[in-house]
Amino acid sequence: MLSISIAWLLAAQVAGAAPAPAGEARVPPKGPVVIMETSKGRIVIELDRARAPLTVANFIKYVRGGFYDGTIFHRVIPGFMIQGGGYDQQLVEQPTRLPVQNESKNGPSNRRGTVAMARTSAPDSATAQFYINLKDNTQLDGSTAAFGYTVFGDVLEGMDVVDRIAAVPTRARDQMFANLPVEAVVIKRVREAPSSGRPAAQPSASPKPAAITAPQTP
């Protein structure tokens, strides 16, 4: 958990972050926080390590390895979600680690502003690609009867940036990219926010799995 002083330091670092109303205490983040710098602005994400521990550990390994730096948001669907973290600006798919176990039944819901993992039709196929929900997409949640898409974080700051990305013009470019931004929306870098006592990541090379798809449009 971040200390209150670290939380306020993070708030000061976030461009355009609104101060808490007078008399209202700012609630410190409950999990690890990452800062995502994009060509449209900064997005700050709190990761839900308590309810999606395997997914968060997987995501942090990619962050610490600089995997997301220079990748793009390659699927943008207004009123649904924006997806990125798999391709560079030349639309070359980036090599990934082995897939992570599906944790969609652990509780977090695909609500507006949550961050979740994209995957193929196989439940345990998520690797690095993620999406941010633009509205409540509870039809993507897991249930006792079926697996859904694992939610592993919440946007703390920068939903205005997410909405700007959602508003960019898109076009189809073959069957792989049906909703590709006309002008690349680049993830410049993703880094962990300052914290203490963080566990060391244990990266390991692994084969590249099958191509990742996004959740189906409702």
C-alpha cells in the first residue's frame, strides 16, 4: 500500500489533477500505481493486487521490462472500450510471455474506468494486451457459470485522456484492425509510481502464445 505522503506526491505529479474538495480527505491508493504517458496525455492506474494478484504481477513484469513503451492503442470503439499494449506503430505484434490464469471470477466488474485484460476465446490466454472500459460493460464479467475478462485496475486520474482517445477517428485496415486510429495513439512509457517495499519481479523468457483478441463488442 502506498503511504499517504506518497499518494500526495503522486497527485502532484499528475498533470491537471484536480485537488480534493475542501474538507474532503484524499483516499490513498490501495494497491500498486502505474503512470501511463500517452500521446494524448497521462493516465494513472491503480492495480488491484488483492483481487487479481496473478494478473497484476504479470502486468508489472511487462511494465518493469519497458514492454509497453512505444506500443499503441490499436482498437478504439466509442461507447465500448479502448485496447492497446500489443503492437508498435508499424503494427508489428510484440513478443510476450506465457499467458496468465484467468481471474475474472474474483469480483471486480467491467465498469467505466476499469482496466482489464484482452484475450482470445480461451479463458487462460491473456498476456500483455489490456483495455479500458468506456462504459459499464458488465456483460464481460466472469460468473460462476463462465469465465469473463479479468479486471485488474482502475483509472485514478486521466479519464479525460481516455475519452479523448475514444474520440479519435478510426478506420479499418484488414481483418486484424477494424477500429484502428487514423493517427497513431502512442503509449510513450509506463512506469510504476514511487513506492517502498515493492517485491522484486522475476521476469522469464517464454514462448509467444496465439494472437490476442479484444472482448467482443456487445
